[in-house]
Amino acid sequence: MELKDLEEAVENMILQHNYPGFEARSLNLALPVAFNDAPAKLYSQALSSSSIYVQLFALRWFQTKTNAAKSYVTLIAPLLENADPWIRRETVRTMETAKIMEPKSILKISALLRDPDQIVRIEAAKALGNLLKESDKTGDGTRLDNGIAIKDTIIEALKEASNDSVQDVRRKAIKSLRKLGAFSTS
């Protein structure tokens, strides 16, 4: 199976589901079993497809194959800077689901707390609490190569997000701060 086969299958599925008001990026595709059982290499190639729908499908596939996601973090993490907000959100979700504790990526997720799109900010606030809570348990991912602890930086970013203009962003940021034992009402 090749990337062009996957791209064609995704395009056909989107055409089959198309109706007025349909947002194809929201479609969590259920492709034939052969695609779900395809090797991770196919999905790593799909991350750089020219189709955002194929990229989204690949990210969602990696969310169900967390060990594979950890192996391809160098291809997944750059999508945090993608122009499409759905790609940024699903990338954050993939990294959270796979418990990818790579410090530079966690800092990039914290930068997404200022993203222009509220769905990205909501996902980033939720993911940061879960990732840092997990890193507290395992001791992973709390320092950059130069030895600087990132937890304090993330907590400050979450505190700033707890004053966001969007209620759901504030709520997720506060929930993450509580998880980390860093929420205070003062």
C-alpha cells in the first residue's frame, strides 16, 4: 500500500460524506481495515501529504497507535506550527494521547495557549496539564538540553491562559493548574 492509495481512499470517503454544511476536517474516517493495518511508515509519509485531510487521518491513526507516534515524534511535532488550526489541534491531541514528553514540543504546545484559534488554545491547555502531570509521575520531559526546568514556564503560561477571553480556555487552564497543584485563587 502506498501514500497515493491512502490519499485516494480519504478523498473518496470525504466525497461520500459530503453534504451542505459538512466540515470534512471533522470527519474521523473509518477506512477499510487494510488501511488501519498498514505500517506506520505509510502514516509517517501521510503527515507530509499535500492534503490536510490525509494529514488529519494520519494524526488520528497515530492517536490509536501511541507507540508508533513516539517513534515518529520528529515528523509529528513540526505540525504544531501548521497553518491549519485543525492540524495544530490534532497534533496536540496526538502528543497528549501518546504521552510524548519531548521538552521542546511541550514548550511549543504552551505557545499555542496564545493561538488565534480557540479550539487550539483549549486543546493546548488540557494537554499541558495531562503531559506535565504524567512527567511528574515518570520524571520525564521536565528539562531542556541546557538543564532549564520547563514546568515553571508552563505553569506561568497556564496562569496567563486562565485569564483568556474564552470561558472554555480559562476552564481548561484552571483544571490543568489544579492537576499540577499550582492553582490559587489569589
